[in-house]
Amino acid sequence: MSMLLEVKELSASYGASRVLQGISFGVEEGSITVLLGANGAGKTTTLRALTGMVRTAGSIRLRGKELCGLNTESIAQLGVAHVPDGRGTFLGLTVEENLQLGAYSRKDKPGVTKDIAQVYELFPRLGERRGQQAGTLSGGEQQMLAISRALMMKPTLLLLDEPSFGIAPLIVKEIFELLKQINREQKVSILLVEQNAAMTLAMSNYAYLLEIGRIVISGPSREIRENEAIRKSYLGS
Ligand code: ATP
């Protein structure tokens, strides 16, 4: 398997305060990769760095192309879709309007209509609520909408910031199952950041653990999950 995303010595700062201390990691083509870490470890900042939203140094290569220094719009056009924390849906717009906005840069109208139909097939609850304002949806449905809106860009890499945050465990399980299906069927590679180690290690291929701006552990998710010492020392379980 080849690498889709290769990150080397990435640092990121807010003003004078450096939050990422030169981290290196990768996302294999076709994989689900997870970046785990506690509150304040730098997970959100890592995704912001990948999408050109904070000041960064180092190298971020997508299929060999350097992204460091590009603006957010150009990075999105190269196929990187970002579902931020807080989800980034437009609460005053309907479900369908949000999906159409996700496809704003696409010229193939029939393709967009087909993809919206595909979203409704994957997430029937969004189909039932297509004319409803996004603000009236439950937290889980809003997360599904945010993911769907990102998929409307037809990305090669989907970045997700804590999709389980504030959502009931059963719905999280459903969302993670759907992410696996999207990964498999639509050939979208996924990088997600999470605090929820147990569930994400079970659904991902490869994992990195971030502690205060540094990667301290990495390996196949299954190995990390089965390693009691790592679990006890780093994951508190
Ligand atoms: P959380 O789960 O709480 O979002 P996280 O792992 O995503 O945690 P980040 O949000 O990336 O962590 O934050 C990492 C560090 O950067 C924290 O110390 C935080 O206080 C700091 N930080 C985050 N955003 C800003 C900002 N806009 N300006 C200054 N410092 C920031």
C-alpha cells in the first residue's frame, strides 16, 4: 500500500505559542487512520494545520504534492475535505441546501443530483428530513449531515474532528459503521481525531497517539488495542 498523506516534522503555532512540536505521521491509501489524544493534545490543531488554517512549518504531502503553504480553498480543491469540530453545517439552511453547498465547486449537475440521492440511501434519516432546517436535527443527524456535505466534494481524504463528541454511544456506533462503509465503497481514505480510544481503535487500521503536541505511540490499531501496557499507560483502560 502506498501513502496518500505523508506528514513530516509538522509544527503549528498560535501567535508565539507552538502547539505541535514537529510531528510525523501518514495515512495509507484506502485506510482509516486515527489520531488519538486527550483534551488539549493538539488534535484539532493538527487538522487545522493540514487544511492551511494555522501557521505551520514542516511538510505535508498529498500523493507527493506539498500542501504546506497552500490556502484552505486550494487544499480542498486537491481533494481534502474537513469536517470540523462543531460540524460546520449551516443551521438555518435545509438538509438539501447544505448538501448542495458541499458541492458548490462541482460543475457536473447530474452527478451532484445522483450523489445527493446516494447520501439519502446511505443516511435514510437525512432523506426523510431533506426539507428540514439543519438546526432542527439531533446531534447525530447533524454529524451525519456534516459528513455527507464533505462527501459531496468527492474527496480523496476525509478529515473528521471528533465525530463522536456529544453523541449517544449507540448513534456513534452507527456513524462509525457508516464511515467504514464509505471508506470501503467510495474509496475515501479517512483520518479522524478522537478521544474515544476504544471505539476508534476497533474501526481503524492504524493509530497514532498524540500527547501535548508530540506523537508518543504509533502502530496498527489492532496491536495497540491488544497491548495491555499501552492501554493502561496511555489510554486509561
Ligand atoms: P480538544 O479535544 O480539547 O479540542 P485537541 O487535542 O483538539 O483538544 P487543540 O484544540 O488542538 O487540542 O489544542 C491544543 C493546544 O492549543 C491547547 O493548549 C489549546 O489551548 C491551544 N489552542 C487551541 N486553539 C488555540 C487558539 N486559537 N489560540 C491559542 N491557543 C490555542
